[in-house]
Amino acid sequence: MHRLLTGPLSVDPVTVAIAGLPPALHNTKLVQFSDFHYDGLRLSDDLLTQAIAASNALEPDLILLTGDYVTDEPEPIHDLVRHLKQLRSRLGILAVLGNHDLHEDHSQAEVTAALTSIGTQVLWNQVAYPLGSDLAFVGLADFWSGEFAPTPVLSDLDPALPRIVLSHNPDTAQILQKWRVDLQLSGHTHGGQVVIPGFGTISKLYEDVFYSIPKTIRSAIPSMRKHCHRVVQHWEWASGLHQVGDNLLYVNRGLGTYLPGRLFCPPEVTAITLVCQDA
């Protein structure tokens, strides 16, 4: 995607206080990437190189990838991982898959194998402990995969154990309120791509207007609404940090860009610092 349609890269700092986080993990540095859509159209090698350099400059303890590495065919994943191999972190990379990584019957296996080949651990309704047993990282299957299954994973964790959940689609935050989630990391929305300052994403604005129209009238309106709803139900969570019940959700705006481009919604690398709540 041309830089004029994408805009400059933004490195967004976020500090998250976690109850029960061990003092040894105070000031742990995480970096989140999401929604590459690496297919020769939606993400330039120049922007990807900038994003990798920005991450390496942060010297993170752990890198987290929250899905949509490709768009349709899975084959571009092999070129993408040659770039991602340049990422540096103290304890490696964790990843989950997004809906686009499941587009073809063979996509999941091919994308997973390519990421695994560079040392990335891909989680599919699984738990990992890269920072030690006092902080769990839960990676969930994509919400639309038919295999999204948080219950057996989260219900098996000690309620006193802090945990970070990787889940591509932020709509899952509604369901995940049943469990303790100190921080959910998602992507999927691209931040809405077009944002009106002071009002929010164009998709959220459209739906607010749409639902203010009587149902008998809106049934006859051409359905941009359906397109918006195919992305997410909760456009109010399109980007940034949100409180969802007792849980915290962060939605990364992604690196890839669809037409018509981005407006006041730059591509993002998220720099997350974990701190002890009582510090």
C-alpha cells in the first residue's frame, strides 16, 4: 500500500498494571504486531522494515503477534517470515492466527508451519509460560474458525494467576468476561482505518446513524451496515485500550491497509509495559 494511503508508522506506548504480577516481572516489555495482510498490496516492505526496526529498538522481552499475516492465499507467508526473522526479543515470539490465515483449507497448516520455522510459538486454544509460571499467556483459536474454545483453557487456570490473552477478534472480549483477563490483545479492525476526530471510526458513526432510523425504513437502505457487522459487532472497541467488565482489552490498528486507505488511523506497533498494580 502506498505510503500516502497508509500514513506513517506509529509506535504507541501502553502501560498496564496487573494485580498479582510478581515483582520480578515489573517493567516487563512486550511488543504487539497485528494484521500484516502481507500480499504485495496492503503492506509495503518499507513499512514492514520500519516496524521491525522500531520493535528491535525497544528491546522487548517478548513479541506478540495477533493474526492476519496474509490476506487470501497463504503463500506470501513464506516471504513475510523472512522479514519477521529479523525481529529480536529476549524470550521469543508468541502468535495466534486470524480469520484470513484460515481462508483456504491448507492455510492454517501452511501459515503455522512457516511461523514455527522461525521459532514462533503459535497458540491455538493453548497456554504458554515464556516469562515463567507466574504469568500465563493464553492464545485462542480465531473467533470465526468454529474452534474458538476459551472454556477448557481459561477454566483450568488458577483464578489467582495473572494472564494475558491473545485473541484476534476483539468481539471475543464480550465472552471472555466470564473469566479473569488482565489484558486481552486483539487486532482485526485495522482501527476502522478512517477515523473522524472527536467522533470515532466511520463504521461506528454509520451504525449509530443507521440504528437511529426506524426499522421499517432501514430495511430498505443499502447495507453498508452488513459489511461493518461482518468485521465486528463492537466498533466502539476498534482501537486502543478499553475496559470490558472487569477485564482490559487492547486493540492494535495493524500494519496492513485496505482501500480507500487510512485517515487519522496510522499503522501501529504497540509497546506494552507491564507493571505491578501495587508498585
